[in-house]
Amino acid sequence: MIDLHTHSRASDGSLTPSQLIQAAKERGISALALTDHDTVDGLEEARVEAVKAGIRFIPGIELEIRYENEAGASAVSGEFHLLGLGLREIGPGFRETLTDLGRRRENRNLQILDRMVEQGIQAEYSEVQALSGGGSVGRPHFADLLVKRGIVKNREQAFDRFLGKGRPLYIPKEGLEFTRALSLVRDAGGIPVLAHPMSLYIAWGRLPDFIADLAAQGLAGIEAWHPTTKVQACKRLEELGRSLGLYITAGSDFHGESRPDRKLGITAGGLKIDDFFLDSIPPLQNLPENAIIQE
């Protein structure tokens, strides 16, 4: 059993990178990719722990892509994320881009805080930072604050009422241009993979052409198997990916306590993620244990 899509406290997960690897070992995971949102800060800690645990570690990232769905109304819910799997060398350009994304994220957080105050919910940014446990601050931690205040019962309700798209506290996240994100991943020696394609909210009639265009630009893989997607749709995505010559990946998109329905090593339909997904991607076979060269 493996997992090619997980998150730690370095972004919006609830476990530290070390705790994530320990949890993976307890679950019997033989290989794991850490793919935190717009950051590589947790990779070294996770790699060291993975070596000790005897788990094959795949350094990764999940990048937010600037995206507007030309279909119109469906653009309200559409999101475009790109996984970078098997990062080997993280150079200055990569670091600078991630630093800029971090500044954009903090600016967004401060705007959310301002919206909260406008809604009559008094809070200091330091309080939200404390709820992140020292990790990257994001909407889940604002959700935790709403729970702490007794305004909502849980994170899900916080997103439904306040933080989801179209809700009072929602501020759009600034992403990268697709071609820029591709270059970053490829220059770092990684494989660019379209994450959870159904989150694009593109009709099946248009989806093949859309993904074919991404492949023509340099997309190398598609995460056909994701826990939020129905099994039949996953099979259809896998067939589409293979027809375009793309690698097929599967992940749990594990976040820990914030999304307890997602389990390490488990994807759509409660199915275990078999190691054949990793075995069918040759570039991920020979990653050295002490990869992640940071200039």
C-alpha cells in the first residue's frame, strides 16, 4: 500500500512531517509522497523520518494554478491544482516563487481577518497563527477559530457558512500560471501531475480536450484516483489519461484531523492504493534516499 498525495502541518495538515511518516508506518505504507500546498518546508523532516522508518519517500508539492473556467457558472466551484512528484533539486528560482506565494497567502489571510471583523467576529492574527500549531496559516485555521468561538460546530460547517466560495469570508487564492508551475516542477526534476481533475468542474464533454491541451503543454500525469471522486469516474479518468500517454496516479489527499474521512493509503471507494501505481512511473523508481538538494 502506498500514497502519492498527502499533507502535513507545513501546509494545512494536522500532523507534523515526522508524525505523518510515523502514521504511514503504522498503516503499513511502503511509499509516500508529501505534497504540501505551495511549500517544501516539510520535505527534509519527512525524508529523514522516512529513512528511519524504511519508507520510500517521494518529495513533492501541490501548487495552486490560476484558473478560470470558460464554461461560466461552473467556474464558481472550479479549482486547478498541480502535483509535483519526485522533486530532486529545489533551486533558488523555486524558492523565490514559493516565498512570493507565501506573501500572497499571508495577505489573503489578513483580508479574511478583516472580513471577520466586519462580520462582528473579533480576532487577532496571532490567535489564528496559534491554531495552526506553527505551520502555514490557511482557511482551516480560521475555521478552527469559528469553532473555538462557538459560532459553528465544526470545520465543515465553518466552510459551508463562512469560508467556502461565495461565502462572507471567502477571498480568492492567487495561483501560478500553468506554464510557470510546469517549469518549476520540471526544473526541480519532478513530474507534473494534474491533481483531482473533477475539481476543475468541467463537463465530461469538454474534459478530454482540456486535459489533452495540458498534455501538449507538458503535463505528464493525472491523479485519476482520489477519494472525492466516484469509482466509475476514476476508471473513466484513468482510461482518458492512458489514451493521452499520461502517468496514472492515486492518492488519499490525507490531511489528518481536519478531514478525518480521508485515510492514508486509501482512495476512491475505500480502495487501497496499490504499489503498481508507483511501479508504473519509472522516473520515481530511482530517487536517492538523500534527494532534495536545496541550493
